[in-house]
Amino acid sequence: MTTAPIRLGISRCLLGEEVRFDGGHKHDPFLTDTLGRYIEWVPVCPEVEAGLGVPREAMRLVGNPQHPRLMTIGSQHDHTQALEAMIEGRLDALRILSLSGFIFKRGSPSCGTERVRVYTSQGMPSHSGAGIFAKAFRDTFPLVPTEEEGRLCDPSLRENFIERVFCYHRLQDLLQNGLTSQSLIRFHTIHKYLLLSHSPQHYNTMGRLVSQAEQYRLKALTTKYSDLFMKTLAVKTSVRKHVNVLHHMVGHFKNRLQTEEKSELLGVIDDYHRGLTPLIVPLTLINHYVRVFDVEYIRDQVYLNPHPKELMLRNHV
């Protein structure tokens, strides 16, 4: 169970705040009306917080893609120093809030996470990079899940990001409550099938680490496990990997099923495998039998309920 609120940083314009250079916003109803019921937003607009007004002259990144300057397009005024001064203090404040994720505005010279155009001093696009604030955030908090709002329109990317947010929050709770060998084993165990649905290879590596936990100093163990945990969840799932996990779970109670029940369950898993039904269909039936037979090992698996069902993240084919 999570204890602290799930806090996500977000570009303020995505909440409908009129802070963009043209005085407008980029309100995203899914974020405010759906996801917003389960998380606490921490709004950030780097440009406004750096003292740049609303409206303001349009800006772009110029120069070295690794260390670009933030320049106004018309007057060629350099606002890099003001932005960097704001970033230093803002990141310290965000560290205290223990964010579980951040949603950035796509394409922004301050907030875009990738494919942000970087121009030459002559005004020609030469490379793509990342917004100055977004890059600083990701460098400072490498484990925190981040995403751009535009990519969240893709159902699989949306599910992966929100899954990582909830998993990272559980990891934060684990560490804040005081990591022990026993609590790590418990945490790793209940995430078994979720991790397997992403990468069996990573899961095996993590298993070896957990079995050797007593050989590590606590800080080193925490760092190594946390890094592996989040890297595993970042690996894309697939229908094949989900089917493998579903069959593993069914193995815990299939001998208790009547012939017709077993046939129905295997049938809906096959329908999912063939792209005829979404993942939620076999999972609903498995959840039913887990409750009926009170299969404790499966009942506690995060894989069955990694995020609120109301978000309907597993309802797409």
C-alpha cells in the first residue's frame, strides 16, 4: 500500500494555465479530468518562473545541441542565464517533494524531452535536442519516469508511463520505510509477474541481486536494485510476454478448475494472443479464480492491478 500522495510534476500549460509565449495554454483533459483524480500535480513553467512574462517573444534553442542557448527569435536576446538560475533552485525544491513522475510539454525549448529543434546562429535547424529544464530534470532525477504529453496519446506508451509512475511510487515507499532484506524480498516477490511481462532477462538479474542482498552495503543495494527495477519497467511489454505470464499464473490453480472452466480460461488467453480481445479480459477471469480459490501468491501480485482500473489502461487491443 502506498502512503504518501503520488506527486507528478507537469508543465503548467497542460493544466490549462495561460502561461505560453502567446498567452495561451495546451490543456489536456485526460491529465486533468482522468489521471488527475489519482495524483497530486506540481505545476512548473520554467520560462515564467525565470521571470519571462506572458505573453513573451517566441524563443528557440541555438548553438551546441548538448549545451544550447535559449534565444528570442526576433531580438536575439539570450535568456539562458535567467533560466539556468531558476533551474538550480527549482530542482532543489522538487527534490523535497519526492516526485513520482513528470509530464513535459512536447517541443518546448525549456520542457521538451527530445526532438526539440536546435538552430545555428544563422537561424537554420541543425540538430534536435532537449529543452533546457527537461534535460536538467532528467539528469538530476534519472530514475523518475518522464514523458511528453503528445506521446501519451499512444495507448501502450500511456500505459507504460503510468505503470512506471505507480511502481516508482511503491519503490519510494519501500525505501522511505527503511529497506531491509526481508522487505526487499517481499517487494520483489509481489512484482514478479509484472517484471517478467517486461523482461525475463532483467528479472533473472534482479533475482540474483536479491538472493545476494546480504553481501551488499545498504546504500549500494538500494542504488543497484532501484536502477534495475526502473530499467526493467522501461522495457516494452509485448503480447507474447503477457501470454507467457498469464499461463504461468494459471498454472497455480488450473488443476482446481473444471474442464469447461479451464477451456474457457485458456480460450480467452488465446483470443488475447490473437488480438481479438484486450488484456483486461483474461486478467478479469484470472482475478475471479484467484479470489475463488484464494491463491495468496497470485492474489498479491501487482501485475493484476498495477494501477487503478478506472484508468482503463489495459482495455485497448
